[in-house]
Amino acid sequence: MTHRDLALASRGNSFPAGVGSLGVTARVGTRAEAWRRPRLRSAVARWCRLLSQRYGNPRHGNRSNPLDELVYIILSTRTGEAVFCGIYRKLKKEFPSWDDVRGRSVAEFHRILAPGGLSSLKAYQLLAIFSALRAEFGRATLAPLRAMPDGEAEGFLTSLPGVGKKVAKCVLMYSLGRQVLPVDVHTHRVAVRLGLAAKRRPDTSQDLIEAQVPPELRYGFHVNAVAHGRAVCLPSKPMCGACVLRECCPYPKNGKRSER
Ligand code: SF4
């Protein structure tokens, strides 16, 4: 059994049921296309239009090469933007190809990562990922994902050391242009308050929230909800009075009851 076979065989399919103030989601068999329901589709389209007008679908310096993007995302964990971008530039200068890392010691690789958070963990994780890719494809590359359907590509990515669904979906969305929806803490908070999910951890709500957003709106929903969650829909005191969604969000009326 190859690395990819193992990934596909072990791929979970959890999908919590029965949430959302719009009475949507999650009967087995309809989950992937919950967004087709007219009332939901209309509500989500309105949120996306308002958020897009406010934030303009920003990009975040993401990479078109999927392995570059995976490295970039891993470096960004618990590290400020200026620092992780600097580390990324140093790595690319030292290792123009990720195969060039082969033969270098962990300590040598770690030294470059050291200014960032969790640098030791990241060094081991990245080296393990490059090694797994060499075992699978003969070199450190994610280019073969371009020929895989979304589910297979996501399954492969989540089989790599330390790669979860959110990171996998980020690589698919930013680098491969796939219509998937990564759910980070900001996207999750906004989605919960809008009634798209119960208050569970973001990593258990990825498929649920994605299924309720039409494919063509997922990129905008993600990047604009991240901006909105950072600027207005704050964790403890959302600024509902200044929010572009205040007329169509149940949270100000229901308060914490919408975060059940
Ligand atoms: S109205 Fe309040 S809770 Fe709803 S999205 Fe806006 S800031 Fe968040």
C-alpha cells in the first residue's frame, strides 16, 4: 500500500448534524451540497456581497507552488508576518529547491527557523514532509496534486506529518485554485455567529461550514471573514453596531444563544 493509499484509506468524514439558525445542513447524503438550498444560498450570497464590498477579497502573499504554500503556512504558525516572511525568504535563498534540504542536518535547518515560534517542531515537521514526498513522488514536490480531484488531494495532504484539514484546504484554495473553504478561528467565529455552525472547534467544523457556502463564494467568504474577524467580529466584544452584516446577522438579537 502506498503512502497515498494509506492517506485515502484513513481519511475521516466527520460531519456534525443539525445546526444553523437557517435550519440548514447536514443530513447524511446531502451534506456536500447544503448550499443549494435557496434560503441559505440567498443569505450566504448577501453576506458575501457585503463582506466583499467592505474588505475586497484580499490576498495574503500566498504562493502558486503548492509545496511553497504548505511551507509558508507552516512557518506562519504562532509567528508574526514580518518574521515568518523573513524566514521563508531565507529558506528559499538557502534551498532554491526543497530537495536541496536533503543531506542537511536538522540543526542546520532549525537554525534558519529559530526566529519563529515552535521552530524545533516546525523543523522536524518540514523535514518529515519532504521525506514523505520523496518516498511518494521521488522528489519533494506537491505538483502531482494538480491532477487529483479535491477529495483525493485533501486526503493526501492530511496524511502528511502534522497537516490538518484547514492547512490542506488553504493549500488547495490558494495554490491550486480549488473551491474549498478553510476554516480558521476567525472564519469559524463569524460563521458560528451567522448560524452556520454550532460552537465546536474550527477543526471539526471544516466540512460543515464549507458545505453551506456555494463553491464560487468560498474564497471570498474565507478571506473576508478572516479580515472581519480580526477587525470587527472580535472574540469577546464584537462591534455589531459598526458591522456591515448587522441587519442580517442573528447574533446581536440572540447574543450568546446563537453560539450554542
Ligand atoms: S453583527 Fe456582530 S456578531 Fe454578527 S457578524 Fe457583525 S460583528 Fe459579528
